[in-house]
Amino acid sequence: MICTSIQNKTYDEILALLDDPWIEMAEIRLDRCKLSDKEIEDLFSDTETPLIATCRIAEAGAKTAEEKLGIAIRSGARFADLELEADVAFSKRFRTLCEECGTEIIRSFHDFEGTPDAEYLQQVAARCYRYGADIAKVVTMCKSEADAKLIEDLYSVVEDPTRLVAFGMGSEGRQTRIECLRKGAPFSYAALSDAEAAAPGQIDYVTMHREVYGNFRGFFRNDLRMPASKSFAQRAIVAAALADGRSHLRGYSPCEDSESAIAAVQALGAKVSRDGSTLTIDGIGGAHTNLETLHTGESGLLTRLMIPLMAGINDCPVTITGEKTLTKRPLKGVSDIMASFGVIVRENTVPLRIEGQLIPGVAEVSGKDGSQLISGLLTALPLAEQQSTLLVTEPKSIPYMFITCDVLKHFGIRISSEMEGDERMLAEQDWTGCTGITFKIKGGQRYKAADFNIEGDWSSAANFLVAGAVYGNAQVSGLDTGSLQADLAIADILVQAGAVVSELEGDVCVSKAPLEAFEADLNNAPDIFPIVSILAAFCAGKSVISGANRLVGKESNRAEAIVEMLTQMGVPATVEGDNLTVEGETLSFRLLNGHLLKGGKYTSRSDHRMAMALKIASFAADGPIEIDDEACVAKSFPEFWEMFD
């Protein structure tokens, strides 16, 4: 990335500059900008642009430097820069404050007279790291090509080039400001103009953009409204169909899976009408059905919701049919779990036959194969005459179980739950530490009609948010930041990777920033695995994403599909056990070194999540990425291609 140095500007002038999309990152020279304490606080707390707080001791004095840096750090500075010359006490206080506030530390060395020898430069870099640097900054005056080479060679001897920003000043060092990005530096510095250079030889940011990015256009969108979450929509459609009376579901947007849910409840006898984005559903109340077949389209969720429900309200054996990829997806664990409630399920793929009536009681079931069938039991068991207790061991996709409970609560169904887990879950409320859940479901309940607002879809949004983080910025509307949706995890992953994530008047905003390798557990959010793997391809270093075992039974074998996709693109990726490891490189590194993703013909395997991930990857490919099946995105997001185009 390119960091533009801003000096000798007022608060209002700085704000105006940060609105320039060409300024993707900025260094605020607090020693040269006359800013009040309040203006520093507002600047570093409100802006979405990644900012470096710099206040040189040589120009401001140690006391002033510590005061101004302290305000910036407490206000949310992404980076703070302190010279190596700072005394030990100041350095310790600075380091402690940065660690408390989550600010990355830059320890910097400047030699305005010349360039020391290679050994001395290595010692300087080592001192930076020893004194707490997340990033070492080494800047010297270059008087010859040999001096420039000494600086560039430093990248070949440090342990991690992505934690070093080293370049030369003066005309001989000018090109090293580009070369450092080619060597792996997370960012380099540019000037607003030649007249406003913070140091000799600094390139103006427009010229530097041209040299680094060339014709690359980036991704800049602030008009992205997300479709309805099909996870919420399908559950609400089924609940409204079971209710006695008329329900209104607002915020609905059609996709194949949700349309399959509408067709299924109409087959049960519910009446559905539409007025714009509002569905009106007249439910069947406590009526039983007598269907011989029920079609669930390509939706794995709808299929697993309907298996227990049909065993509970249908008075004869019924065959559930499906289409497309669903017919090839094994429904793991379904037969064993349903047998616990007296129901025989023949076959483990659709079409499948359900025989027997749902018997309430106490049962221990495994959640290792996912939450969808458990959501089906939570939907059906309240209609039974007696109470049931569901003991879920090895739970996966935990948030989706609680989405079910939340939706059912709006329609008058009460389910109590108790979670068990390790210290991580108890102390941090981290669901990945959950080892079991007990659901207690009172029998004899009846669904009541309700008005329900369907949330926007975080799964769909993840694609645009990653595009913004890697290529520019994105502003997405229609999302609930307090949602139970598991795919809300994308926001935390982007923050961990280094992107700037904020909320503006209800919209979620993501801006490009220096991206670094991350670790993520997606056992509870397998749907965003493909797009998170694309994010990892642009994060410097090795990212590890766990939850790969959850991907086998999706629309495709996604673990296999992701590795095949990344390998074809030229991105090293492997799956070992439950972990996907991706070796990434930053966008600027790829552009400068000719490491763009490889274009060509790719298969989505008729998997909507893979098709969308391929589209995001295509922005940084060396040629067109041709996807064999683009129509498959209609399963969840029919407007996807139109929204991008």
C-alpha cells in the first residue's frame, strides 16, 4: 500500500485530503500539523483511512511527542511511529500503551547523512524489533546506486520482509520507495506533491499510484444493499405457514432456496401472496397434512427442516424430492438422529422416504454434521403433545440453532437452552468452545401469526466486504451488526487481517489497509469459507482457516474445490486435517512482481459460494476468469452479477 505523508495542514484540510480515494493510507505528522488535542482525538477516532501517528522528538521535543502520540493511540491510531533515539522510559510507556490500545508499533531509524554498511543496517533492524516494533522502519540518505542496493538487500536478511519498511532518501533512493513494496514491505511513503515532500526524494502519491497500480482499477462501491438472509427467510416462511392466522414477512427478496420454501409451505396448505418485499402468509394452524411427496428444490436447509416436520404433521409416509446438487449431497446423520424419535428415514440422499410419526422424548444427538436437522427438530417438536429434551453433543454451526430459536420465538414458540463448554466459552462467550447444548422443548405449543422483519444476508455481504478490503473500499447496507448470523464472523476476520471496518449510519464500511496473515475458525460459519480463502490469498504470510471438515457435504466438496481453485490461480494452498493453509501476498506485491492470480477457465462446481468467490478473485487476475456455471448464484443471490456489473 501507499502511505501519503501529510504535514503543515489544518484539521479541515486533513479531512478534505482523506476524502480523496487515491489516499489509501496516511501518515499524520503531528509535529508539523497544528492540531489541538481535541482535533487529534477526532481525527484518529473518526476516519476510516488507516493512519500512522508520527511526532518526531527532534522537532517537537520528547514531552510534546509523548503527549500527542498518546492522544492518537488512545483514539484508535492504526500505527504509531517512535524513533529509536527515544529514551528507555518513554519507549516502555509507548510500547505498553500501544499494546493496551491495539496500535501497531513502528520503531524508526533515520540517517540523513548517508547509508551505513550492511552489518550496521542489520543491527538497526534488529534493535527495532528488540524494542517492540511490529514494523521496523529504516531510512537512510542514498548518494549512489550502491547505497540503494544496501537498503534493498536488507530485505534478504531479515526474518520477515513483511515487517520491514526500508528505503532511501535523495534522488538515488527514489526508486527504493517502490522497490521496498516489491520486496514485501507492507507499505511505502509518498508525498502530497513534490513541493510538500516530507523528505528528499519522496514521490508524489499520484505518480506512485501510477507506478505501483498501473491500470488496476480497484473496487470502490457505496451503493450495495444486501438481499434477505435465506437462513432467516426460510425459517420464517415455515413458521408463518404453521401459524394460525395471517403473518407478514417484510424485507423478503427472492432466491431459489427461499422460493422453494414458499412452494413447500403452499404444498402444506398455506396461502402466500406478495406485495413488493412483503410476504403475506395465511398459515395452516394445527392442521395435519396427507402428502405423499414434497419437493424441497436444491435447499439442504429446507430439506432438513421438513424431515422432522413432515414426521410430525403428515399422517402418512412421505417422499422428499430435490434437484441439482442436492441429489448428490449426503445427508449425514439424518437416519440415526430421526431414529431417536421413532422415525425411519430411508436413503441418505434425496429422494428419501420418511416413515413413522415423530415421538417426543429425551434424546442425545450428535451435531458434528451440522445444525440444520437440529433446527428441524426444534421446529417440529413444539407441536408434539409431550415435552422433549434434545442433548446436542459436538455442536457445529451453533449460531444457526439459535437463529431458529429466535425466529420461532417471534411466532410464539418457547424453547429453553443451556450451553456447556470450556473456559474459552465461559470467559469469552466464544461459541467455538461450546461442547454441548441442551434444548428443552415444551409440547403442545401452537404457532401464532406474527409480523417479522427479515435481516439482510451476511453471507452475501462477505463477498463485497472482502472486495473492499483487498481492492479499495465498500459500503454495505441492510445488515444487522448485532445479528445471530454466523457469517457476521467476516467482520472480525477482516479486522484481524488488518482491514478497516466501521459502521456509518447503519451501513457496514470496509476500507483497504495493509493485510497480514490471520487464523480463523469457521466451523460455525462454513458458508464464507470460499471468500475467506480469497482474502487469505492477499494477506502477507500463511493464514490458517479451520473447519475444512465441514465443507465436504456442501453444494460441492468445498475443501477440495477451494484448494483446486487457489492452486490453479497460483496460490499455494493445502488442507491437512481440519485446516486450510493459504500462503498469501499483498496486492501491491502481486502487482509489482507479476504475481497476479492466473486467469483462465474455472469451474464453480455449480456451487453458488464458489462462483461468487471466483468473481472477487477476478479483480486481480492476469486475464479473464471464465466461470463454467454462473447461474448457480441464483440459489442464494440472483442479483449478484448485476450488482457487480
